[in-house]
Amino acid sequence: MGTSVFYFVATLSVIFSLMVIFSKNPVHSVLYLIVTFFTFTVHYILLNAQFLAVVNFIVYMGAIMVLFLFVLMLLNLNKDNEPLKSNMVKIVGVIAGCCLVVTLVGSLKATAISDPVILRNPNLGLLKNLGKELFGPYMLPFELSSILLLSAMVGAVLLTKKEKV
Amino acid sequence: MNIIITIAVTALVVLYAGLFKAKKALLPITLVGLLASLAFVVTSWNTNKTYYGMMQMDNFALAFAGITIVGTIFIFLLTQNYFAENSENIAEYFTLILFALAGIEIMVSYKNMSMLFIGLEIMSVSLYILAGIRKGNFASNEASLKYFLMGAFSTGFLLFGITLIYGATGSFDLDVINQYLVGNFKTISPMFYPGVILILIGLSFKIGAAPFHFWTPDVYEGAPTLITSFMSTVVKTAGFAAFLRLFADTFAPLHDFWLPPLMVIVCLTLFIGNVTALFQKNFKRMLAYSSISHAGYLLFSLVTLSGNSANNVLVYAAAYTFASIIAFAVLILVKQKTGNDHFDSFNGLAKKNPLTTLILTVAMLSLAGIPLTAGFIGKYLMFLNVMGEYQVYLVAFAILNALVGFYYYFKVIVAMYFKEGNEIELDTPVQYKVVLVLSVIITVFLGVYPAVILNLI
């Protein structure tokens, strides 16, 4: 049961993430991205990572996606002002992308397939364990990421503040 | 650890000083904080402490921390008369530079992939913003956006690589990954190899090595000159320290696997950097391409891994940092006077400013790699290291490229001494004089008496 659900949702993730790239209308892309994130949430639930599932649902699907839509509306993207890409660039891009895909597929095929839904430690993703990891072995990076957030905040204020002339 | 705390606290104090309009106090506070962290670097020499299993303050980390802090002090000294008098945001600029430095200290001392990522991001996020602080300037906006998009893209590569390596080894810890490689050499998971390549790509983006260099010239040219000098000296040194920590130590057992792609990157970087620099009419853009070509020479230390690799990079990075700071400082002065940064602005500069032109000449000679300057020692060590494994063709190719380099570095010297021009007289503030003289003393001293730094690590 679990395995078939996993493969079903995984297929959906792949299909919708491809739709993100191939759809011509940027708003459609964002909507497909929301669906892709929703399938990720299902993956987290399958892994019994409830906290990550909820965070992914609220923060990514809710807040960040709305932000994306706002930015798209503000930028007013449409076909006319889309930059033209030469065929050369497209061909080079396709070749480079295909090389990457071949490498990744090849190496993943050579890896032994594990059962995707049998968890060695079913409680791994629970909030309690997550907290223990964050405030135990990973305390230093967790605390240092505050510098990252603060510098981003200072920068956002700096860039948006109107300068007195 | 105390180094990072000192720098981060200094950044916060500067931010508050800006809030209370204490404009005069900003630079002294910053310098005191940086000198204190430099003192911590000196006092913790040879202690080799590991903090929480995440950061290793060995001599490698301390040496690179020292050089980046000194470089940042010099760049802070160059802020005199640089930002507009009435600007209200100087405290924020200072804070962001200090935050970037805190990220850099994490990058030179990480022992865990998560720390590498956080350090790199702290540094990059601060730099994306710093590149765009000239809000009214189109080039600055473009530089910031381009840097941000490219940086985010390359971070994606890096993260994907880290994920694959985690999948193969089950750990972010560099020692555990190294143990895994040594212990299971015959049965390394196939996922590990693309992981290594993706990390190689991600880090090459960050240090601006070809073919991942396309952002470099535009960003370096568009960003304010002071920020460019920070990016091309301190940030680049940190990128190489991070590169070296990962590839020269942790991934060393797989050297045969990642050597061919690295060789391609080295050759392309040298060739594209040097040849494109030839055709530049703009001094700042020329320095951007020259920084690409120097990235190629710096990568030589990874072609042949030896006990000296880290020290060679340190010497080269020191030589390159101080020579570049001189070049950018003089460029700022010239630009303030003439309003543009083309080679023509340097015409006839020697008549009225003998000392400044002499110092810039020494810097150019050092970047080109003429004996008796630090740049020569750096290049010599790099070539010697590679010759240890008889990579004759690579050395021959690199020497040809170095010869190409002579041409465009000498173009500046020729313009200053032998071309007729609008004989301008530069106003050199005191702090600029201090930075120029100290940098040139370090450059010549390291060139004449390199033994001080040669066996440091």
C-alpha cells in the first residue's frame, strides 16, 4: 500500500515539476509549483515527518507562493517583453542538461534500490527528535543562521528605504 | 569561535551606532573589533580546537582568517571620503561587510557541510546587497540582480551535491565522509561521484572559474569599486580556502576521479581570463578578468595535492590580495578625479603623483609575477608544486598565459609613465596613503623574504 502511494505521488511530483518548466504562462507555472509543493507535503507525511509537512504546507505553499504571485503581477511579465534566446543557446542548454540527466540517472541506476517507505526509525521526523537534533549536534549552525537572517533583514530594509535627497 | 563572535558583535555595535547617528565612531569601532579578532587569531595559533564538532580552528583556518581580516581592515580604511558625506546608510554598509566577514570565517574553518552552506550563504547574501547599494545606478542594480540569480543558481548545485553525498555516506561531517572514502574505497556508492562533481561546479561558480565565470565581469564592473575590491580579494581568498578544505582533505582519496574535470576548468580559466583581459579598455573590467585568470593559477594547488598545497594558496592569495587592494585603491582615486575608469584616465599620471604611480607599478608587477615581488613567489610555488608530478604541458601553458598577462598589466604602467595626458593631481587622503604604503611594503617584503609565510601552515 505505502509503496504504491509513494510511487504514485512521486510520479505526480515529477509531472507537475515538468509542467512548471514547460508552461508558457508564468502564472500557470506558479500554480503548478504549488501543486508540486503539495506532493512534497504528502512525501513528508509518508516519512512520518509531521512538522516538516505542516511547515512546508503553511510556509511554502501559503506564504512564499503568494509572494511569487505578487512579484509576477508587479513585474507584469508577458510574451512581448520576454527576451529572445538564440537557437545556439537553446541547443547548448539542451546538450548540457541532457549530460547532467544521463550522469544522474546512470549513477542512481547503479545504486541499490531501497524500500522507499520502510523507515528504520519511524519517529525520526517527529518534532521532539527534530528539536533534539537542532539544539544538540546542530546547535552551532542553527544559531549561526541567525546572522544569515539578520543580514538579509538589514539588506532588505537598506534596499527598500527611500534615500533623502 | 571567539573570532566569529567578535566580528558579529562588532557588526551589531556598528548597527546601533548608526541608529544613534554616531557617524564619526563607526570606523574606529569597526577597526577595534577587527583588531581584537586579529588578536584572537594570533593567540589561538597552534591550539587546533574543534568547536561542537562543527568548526575546526586549525592553523589552516587561522592563517586564512588572519589574511581575510587584514584585507578587510584595509578595505575599511579605504572608506574615507568614499561614501557620500550625507549618506545615512554607512552603518548598514559597514554591518553588511562585517557580516560577510563573519560568513567568511565560517567558510575557512568548517568541519561540517551544513556549516559550509551557512557560511557561504551569510557571505553571499551580504554581497548581493552590497553590490546593489548604489540604488540610482543602473549598472549597480544589474550587478546585484545578476549576482543574486547566479549565486542562487550555483547554491542549488552545491546543495544538490551535498545531498547526494549525504545520501551516500549518511553524514555531513568531513571526517566521517573521508573515513567512508578510505574505508570503502572499492565500494563507494555511485551517488557519491555526481555529488563531488556538483559541489565542484557550485564552488567554481563562487570563485568565478571558467566556464562558470560569466557573472564575474559584469558584477565586478557594476558593483561600487570598494565592494568590488572586497569581492575580488577577501571573498575570493575565502572561496579558495573552502575549496581546499573540501577537495584537498576530504575528497583527496578520489583525486584521480575529479582531476580531469578540474584540469579542464584550470585550462579554460587561464585561457579565457588572460585572453579576454587583453581586449579590455576599462581598467576595472580588466581587473575582473585578471581575477578570473588568478583563480586559474590558484586552482593549481589542487592539481597536485601535496603537504604544501594549503601554504601555496596562502602565499598566492596574500600576494594577490594586497596587489589588488593597491590597484583598486588607485582606481578609486583616479575615478574620483576623472569620473571614468578607462585606461586613458591613467595617461600621464606619473608626472604629478610619483609615489602613487610607483606603488601601482609595483602592484602591477606583482600581479604579473615579476621577481622580487610577492606575486612571483606565489606563481613560482604554484608551478613548482605542479612540476612535482611532471605536468610539463600544464606548466608550459600556464607560463604562456603569464606572458599574455604581462601585456595587459604593463599597459597600465606604460599609460602612466610614457603617455601624454591630462596631468591630474590625485587627492590622496591619509588613510589611502597608509593602505597603499602598507600593502606595497607587504608585497615587496614577501617577494624578497618569503620565508616568513612559506612554512606557516
